[in-house]
Amino acid sequence: MTSKKTLWAFLLTLVLAMFLAACAGGSEDEGGGADEGGGSDEGTGEEAAAGGDLMLNVLSDVSSLDPHGSNDVPSSNVQANIYETLIFQDENNELQPMLAESWEPVDDLTWEFKLREGVKFHDGSDFTAEVVKANLDRVLDPAVASPRGFLYEMITEVTVVDDYTVQITTEYPFAPLLAHLTHSGGAMISLDAIEADYAAMEEGSEPGSVIAQNPVGTGFMQFDSWTPGEEVVLTKFDEYWGEPAGIDSATFRVVPESATRLAELETGNAHIIDPVQPNEVSRVDNLDGASMNIQSSTSLAYLGFNMDKEPFNDVRVRQAISMAIDKQSIIEGIYEGYGIEAIGPIPPGVFGFNESVEPLQYDMDQARALLEEAGLADGFETSIWTNDNPQREAIAILVQEALAELNITVDIQILEFGAFLEQTAAGQHDMFILGWSTPTGDADYATYALFHSSQVGDPGNRSFLRDDEVDQLLEAGRQETDQDARADIYLQLQERLVELAPMAYINHTEYLTGVSDNVQGFSILPNGLYQLKDVTISE
């Protein structure tokens, strides 16, 4: 076990790093979330002024404004104001009408959707069934190669019944289809924009080149400008079909330095900052004019193993390293108690979670025994990769110290987030620290992309796990329509994934944001997406 002297030195290093490091990834999970909508009327009282310019200081820039061309939370948080989906999933993971007013099954393989009439895109074009078909066909088009294609790969046909009725047919009964349609991978883009993007592709441009530069949706905000690395500006869409936004504009400013974000909240130059570092929470709460917003998440932090490389192709090595990680010390020492231990990949509150799953417990003696059994009592040299995120860097240090007690020498490498994703997708790593969010609230999303053999690499399976039993359980979970039977399948799956240990499941974090007292109506959904529609700014 790490000595108290070493731990205190580590924590001091962590505190300094949190203030000085240029961090990129507090909310940089994969699995970016569902589109925004709905919202409450909270905070729209007499003191709230109509309009105003909302300033958000965020950690990371968007990777794309094409909702079919990215799968990260920072991008989804901007896209969720521009685009809308057929269905919206609220804070209780309940399905609500959005661009579809109603839906019903036609048979075991087909759902029919009645669409909202009179909806206009930002370019003035109409939202119709033809648009729905064009969007779902695009996200499934191999030429587009959407990283969100796995959400809808079971769809075999999208049929236009009439202008405002569409049917979606799947290859097999797919239980979480409605939940998947709440995800921003199913966001509706203007048909004109889609056609212009395809025309650019025919001339040699990359997929999404047109849409990413001029995104056109039906949302309550519309695109104004994007200065890469600096900011994205959105403005109120006056022709929005529903209740109008309470603000005139929203500016997402990229501010990597935590101390700078905090200083701008203190001076009133920012209305919302994300994230607040755990050691800054009490400081924000004591500010005159701002306070903390703390909400639970569906996010998982994990240490992944590249199972294509020795010695991580040996389950005993993966189990040993998992047992050497003191999750509670990570939560208390790094996250200052903001989070809970993970027993497996599925977060609490997500369908399929089962608290009866027995995790690999922290046990250094058993870890040594497993390494000895694997013929590695003398240890080995390896590396941990992560991006420049202070919590992930701190986890890497703690794991490095723990594994040193097992004679394992670990080199920590910090990569820029884009390069980190690209190189881990290519399998160039040994171990890595990353996060995954489950925006649909369903176990299929929490597990399929991370563990199915068809999802190796960029879609999410960066552990390169290929296991027939896992594949069979994942496929069965998708096709079973009885929820009790599905729950049992995911229980078996979680037990198998704990046994195989393709990753060490560390903790489920909480969202920590600082909010000005002048802002009312702001919240974050469990999927990590800001709810800005009902935000107002008081004088």
C-alpha cells in the first residue's frame, strides 16, 4: 500500500497540477449524449430578464458540428442546441415527444412515427418524413463512416408513409431502439445541407465538410460562428416551433486552464464554467454571486488494457492490475469524494445495472499471487496513456505507484485528446485511462461499443476484446424484448466482463459546474448535456 508520505506528496502534486496544467478533458468522455429538449419552467420568475448573452467557459473545443461525425460530449453539448431528435429523454430517463409527436409498434420489427408538423429548419426548409429517411440513411452510409453508426446498424429500412409519417424497420426486434433515437447520433440535419455535403464528397471532400462548417438543424439556437480552439457562438432561432429560448445567444469559450475558468466566474466574465476541479468546489460555493451545480452522471472512468499485446492477453495479469487499484483512495484523494466506486461497466440508474455483481476487490496479496501464477513475479515494463486531464493524470500516477509494489514499471504518457483517441483506436497503446458516458440510459449503449468484437478500435472497443460469449450476450440483450429477460442477460454479461477484466472499472463521476447566481434554469442531464433552453439571465 502507498505510504502516507508518498500519498501526501502525490496529493500536493495533484493540487498544483489542477491549477497549473492546461487540461483538456474534464467531460471528454466518449459516448456523447442525446439531444436536448423539454426542460422545466424553473427560474423564469419576475427577476429573470428576457434575452441576454450566455457565456460558458468550457474545457474543450468541439471536434465537429456534424452530429453524425463525432461521438464526444463537448461536441454534443453544442450540437444539442442546434439539432433535435425524434424523441427526447428527460432527467428521469423517460421518453418524451420531440420531432416525433407519437410512436407505436406495427409489428415486432417495425415502429411507426407521427411527426410534428410545421417545423422549420434554420435554412427555412421543412422537416418531413423524407428528412428523417435521409438522416438515418446517412448515419448508416459506409461512405460517411459515422462513429455513431453502431446506434442504428440494426435498421434495415426507413419508409416514408406520407409527409409526416415514417416507419423504421429493424433486422431483429431491437429493444432499445426508442432510447437510441434520443441520442444525438439521430439528430435531424436539413436535407439541403445533407445534399450539399454529399455533393462536396463527390468532389473529393471529407464527409461532413459542409455540415461541420454550416450546421443546420431545427433547434432553438442556430449556428453563428466557430473559431477553432477559441469559441463557438450560437444565436436564438426566432422561428423555433416551440417555446423560444430565454437567451439571445450562447458562447462556448474554450478555456483549458482551470484557474482561468474559475477567475472568470469570480469576475462575472463567465456565467457557467465546466468543469470545476474537485478541490475548487468549496471556493466556488463561497463566492459572492456564484455557486456549485453538482449532479450525478452516467459516466464511467476506467483503465483499459490492450488485449492484443503481451502480457495483457493473460487474464491473470488483467485481474491482478485491477485488484491493485484502490478505487476508494482514487475517489477520496483525487475526486474528493465526488463519485462512487464502479463494480462493472454499467452505471447505477442505467437499465441493466445490478448491484449484486461481485467486483474484483482491492487485494494486493491476491494480485501478487496472480502475477506469480502467470510467471511474472519479477514484474515487467509497460506504459499508461491518457489525455491531459488532471484527474486522469492523477489516476495514472496512483496506478503507477501501486504497480511498482508488484515490480511493474509504468511509464506515463500524456497525449492531446484527438491524438490519444486516434492512437488508441489503432492499438498502439499498452494501458490507457478514459471515460465512457451512457446517454441512452440503456445497458446496450453502456456495453456494446466497448466490448463487442465488431466494435474494435474507433467505435469504442479500445481493449480489443474478442470473446464469443460476450458477443452472444450483447447480441441477445439487443434482441430480447422482455425487460426482465434482458436484465438477466446483462447480469450474466457484467459477471463475464468482471471475470475477463478487459478494463479496470474505477468510478462513476459527478458533474461539477460553477454557475453564476444571475443564471436561472440551468441543469445537466445524466448524459452530460447542458440544458439551456429555459435558461434566463437576471440583471
